[in-house]
Amino acid sequence: MEGYLESHGRSTFSRASARIRLATADFDEDVEPVRLSKMMRTEKMKVGKMSVASNSRVSRQVLWAGRTGKHDGLRCTKCQQYCFVAAVVCFKCRAIGCSDHFASMCKCDVTTNGIWLHHVDTAVLTQYIDTLDSKFEQAHEWERELESITTLDQLNLALERSDQMKREHIEVSASRLYELKVAAAALQSWRNQALRCMQDGTLSELCELNRAAASLKYSMPEIQQIAELVTTTQSIQQQAQLVIQELQILKSDDANAPAQVSLESLHSENHVLGIFVRSIETLLADLGSTGIPETSTLHTELAYLNWLLAANALVEKSLANSTAVLSLSTELFPTISDIDAIWSSPARTLVSHSAKLDRLSQLRQICVDEAHKLQSFVNDIPKSLEEMGSQLRRLIQLPAFPLEVVRLLDKWKQSRVWTDEAAHALSTKVGWKEALALEEQAELHEIPPSSLLRRQLHSRIQDGKRWLARTHGLFRTELSQDEFSLQDALERSAIEEELTSLICICNQTYHAKCIGLSPVALSELEAYRCQACAFRQGMGNLVFKRPWRPTLRQVQGLIARGEALQIKVPGLDHLRNLVSDGVKVLEDVAAFERSFLDRCALPTIVDRLETLTTELNDNITIVQRVESLVQLEPAPNKLQTLQWFLRACRLIFCSTPAPRYSQLVILVADVVHGKLDFPTPDLCRFYKEIDLKLSRAVDWVKQVKALSSTCNLLALKEEAEGISQFLLLPDAAVSKFNLALKYHYGRS
């Protein structure tokens, strides 16, 4: 503030005088205390809203201050009067005005840049003045910092600070600020171009940027990077030019090279070419995306060198093929495909060395000639391994190979691998699936049928198939199955549970049409048993004939034949398990029979009837499961005998009333038709007693059916009474006898 007042020819003691005046106002009798209006008590004011009365009062105060001669206020810029009580100060143009002249004292926006100074406390006024000093100091400090700026980042920070100062109403030099912004825009534009050129620019663009960087006032990291990149690229360009010159010399030397080539000359040439290739690849890698005029030339020369290396490798291998040996690791190179690939390469047009082109033409012609010779050999019937090996030992020493030789070698390798695998497999007992896989591979690889190993393999497979056919025929299974499975056979031959929905003739009388018999035939039957009862009583074999099954001895013979074969036939383990199960069942049945006979005494049989029946049914279930596949004689017959004995005991000892005539007829008939053999004399005697009593009933029924006038009815009646103590005679016979007896007594 003091500097501002001195520069405008104003008094510098106004700030101090204001402080003294405020401090001595209470003791000054000549000055009447001023009653400040509401507007005058604000720090800032809206000039357009001042009242006329306030303006006139302030004007009088300013004039009065001038007349009194007191120089303790701010002087108005227009009227040169001291503003004793209030003044308007513009921060933008730094003008001071009284209330009469503040509207015309400057062209600035007083509402934004002006401040109304009035009679305030010393602390508040001091704060205003300190704020002004601080803003002036910040503006001067910003201008001083501009002198020390050297980089673009510092310049951007200074511009950001100027924007912040502007938001804080601190004005800076507009011309200086414009100059800085122009410089920053130019630097940023150069930086953008530098970043792009460092990615995919050319050497000329880099040099232009490097020259433009010399005129820049401020520095940045990209300037040094561009300079280093220019230096590096120029060095690479010089190296590239040197390599291109050396390649021109090499091409001129190759044009004068002799037509004959050797392995030593090819090795030496490949060494030199490899050095050039690595040099060019290194230069291109170092260049990256930076372009120089020699880049396209380097790519062309690299393609030329790679073609020469590929051609040399092909020619070198063709020379080395003269000592090749046939083995599984033999690889054929070069083939006609390799030669055609090199010949059709676009880089071939760059080659002027006629010797290499002539050599490639010769190799290709060799392939064509050999392919024509091999056409008949390849198209004939499959050749043996020895024939293919004999032919290949000559072919693999050719300089180049047609595709027919490649296919012949692949076929020989496949045949050789198959031969080794087959020889190893046939040295022992070969597995069934392995043998089938080898036979399929032999067909796929076109192994000739005359091959000894293939004939041996085929013979073993045929033996296995014949054994399988015999197995399927023995068990009457479908021949489409390749393997006999015990579980599958058991599932196919599973014995169904008893049909409980059928009602036996013992409990209900059937009509003739229901059982498929005429009334005449039904009248001639002594007893009828339905199929369900036959199965329930263990005599189902009398109703349905069991399918044919092999015996244990036949299965054991089949197992012996399978074990004698030189191939592991499938299903052999299942047959062993079947025989093992059958033998075990026979042993269990024999043990159960002995235990049963020890407990089947007639005096105590009734108490043990249920227990013995349960145990017997369990054994019958086990026997039926295994016997569905193989015959277990005499186990079924033994169990049928024991089952018949329990059924007879239940009929005789447990029936109330006595058993019916038809039941005993069927019981005795089962022994005859089932060919049951009683193992003990007690069981045999038990059967004979039943048969004897049934014979009396049968004779009585026959006599009743053949009644005549000479029959002794009283004797028949006494016989019937004796028979009825053991069984119930048929109702039809009893009715007929009663009718005859009634008629006899009626006549008498």
C-alpha cells in the first residue's frame, strides 16, 4: 500500500493516521461521533443500491475532512479530497474514489473489484490492508518464479497457479501470461509429435524434431530421448549401409563360384550366410518401428539369405543321403514337396546364382523319375516287410525323394512296429482283446496274409472263436456274444417266483373247459393237479421240460480245452467260477441231506416240519440258481425226495380232516414219475405204507365204478369205513355207492 501511494504522489501516512484517529476518537471533542448507516457497516457494497441520503452525507464528510485540514484519510483520485470516513478502492486498477466519484473513477466492475472502506475498527482495517499486501506479494512472487522456470512441467505448474490466483482475484500481467501460454502450447505440440515419432516415426522426422528442439526455451525429457534415438538410429543406418555393401560383394563372388559344390564349401557358405542373417535380424530388431530408407532393402536381403540357407540345407542333405541307413528313426529330406516349396518361394526371383537353381532342377527331376518307377511297385498287392525293406535300402540313398517313397517308408515303419508288437505278444499267451486289436491293425496297415506272425495270430484267434462257439453251443446262448458271462446267463435263466394267483384243484373244482379237458377225459382222471401246485410241490419238471444244460463234467472239459489254447479266451474265469459254485452246491446238498435224515424221525417230525421246510427251500433256491446253467445231478433228485417226504408228512399228520384221495394219488404218482429214490429204509417203508393204503382206496373206487348186481355192498361199506380212517374217498364214488346202497335197501 505504501508503495502504491508513493508511486501516485499520495501521502504515505494515511494508514497510520487512520489507526491514530481510531485510537483517539473518544478523546477528540471537536469531532462528533459519526453514526454509520447499515450500508456503511458492510465490508463490501453494491454501488448501484446506495441511497441518495447516504451519498450526500458521505460527500459532506469528505469535504469537511478536507476543510479541516486533517490529512488522515485516503485521497480521492478525482477531487483530490481526503476520504476521512469512507472511500472506494478498486483492486484491479488501484484507483481510490469518494462516494461522489467512485462510479466514474475507473472502467472496472466496482461490484466485483471494489471494496468500500469506511470508519471501521483498526483490526478490521488492518486485515483489509494485510490482504491487499498478501495479494500484491503473491503476484510479485509469481512473476519472480517465472524467471527460474526451465522445464515444461514447471511452466504448466506456473500456469495452473495463475489460474488459481485469478480465481482468488489476484491479477497478473496479461501479456506475460499470454506469452507463457503460447510457449506451453508449442512445447506440448512438439511433445506430441515426439511421442508419435518414437513409436513409428522415420529418421527424417526424428532429425526434424531434434532441430526444432534447439529453439525451444524450456526443456523436457523427450528432448534428450529424441536426441539419443537420432544418434542410435543414425548408427544403425551406417551399419545397415555397411552390411548392404558387403552383401553386394558377396553376390558378385557367388556369381563367379564354380558349379560343383561339396559339403565343405556348403558349410563355409552357410557360416557366412548365418553371420549376415544374424546381423540383419539384430539391426531390424534394434530399429523396431523406426523407419530408415534402408529398411526395405534389409528385408529383401534377409529373404534372399534365408532362401540361400534353405537351398544349401536341401543340397547338403541330398549329398549326405548317400550314406543313409534304414531304421525306424529314418527321416526323408528333401522330398519333392520341400523342393517345390523352395522353388515357388517369391525370394527365388532375387537369386542369380544359377548353380543352385540348376541343382534344384536336377533334384526335382530325380524325384519325378523315381516316382514313375515306383508306381507299379506301390500299386501291387501288399508287400511283405522284407520286400519293402529291400526296396527302401536303395531308395533312402537317393539325393531327393518323391512322395511315393515317403508313403512307402511310413508303411514300412508301421509294419515294423506291428511286427515287433505281434512278436512280443505271441511269445506268450496273448490276451483276447489284444489279439483282436493286433488283427485290426494288421488289416489297417495292410500286413500281407502270408506273414508268418499274422498267420499265427489268425490261428490263435480262430481257436478262441471256435472255443467260444463251443461254449455258446454248450450253454445254448446267442452266438452274437463274444464272451460268456455267468451273470448274464443267470439273468436270462432266472427262475420266476411261484404264481400265487392260481388256485389248486385241491381247494377248488375246475370246469373242464377251464383246464382244456373234455368232461369224459376229466371223469377218467383219478386226480388233477394244476401247474402252480406242481411247481409249489417241487414237481415242476413233470409239467415242463427243463431246457438242455451241460453237465459239470462237460464244463470242466471245456475249461481244459480253453486253458490249452495259446490265447486268453474270454469267459474262462466265469466258467471256473461256475464249476466251483456247482461243486460247492453239491457238497452243501450232501451235507444238508445227512443233517435232514438225522432229524426226520416220524415221531418228532411234526415239531420240526416248519424248520426243515425253511432249510429245504433255501437249498432248493441255491440249486435252482446254479442248475439253470449246469446240471447238478443228483442234487435236484435228492432235494425232491426230501421235499416229497415233507409234503407227505404234512398231508398225513397235519391234515384235518384226513387227506383227500386225489392228494394221495398225486403224492404216490410223483414218486413214480419223478423216479424218486429214498436214501433210508425208514423213508422207503413210509412210502410203501402210503402206497398200500392208497391201493386199497384205488381198488374200492374201481369196484364202485364197476358196480353190478353181484357186488357185496356190505363188504364195500366196511372197506370204505376202514379206508376213511386214512383218507377221504372221492365224492363222486361215495355218492354213487350211497345211491346203490339206498337202491339195494329199497328193494329189500
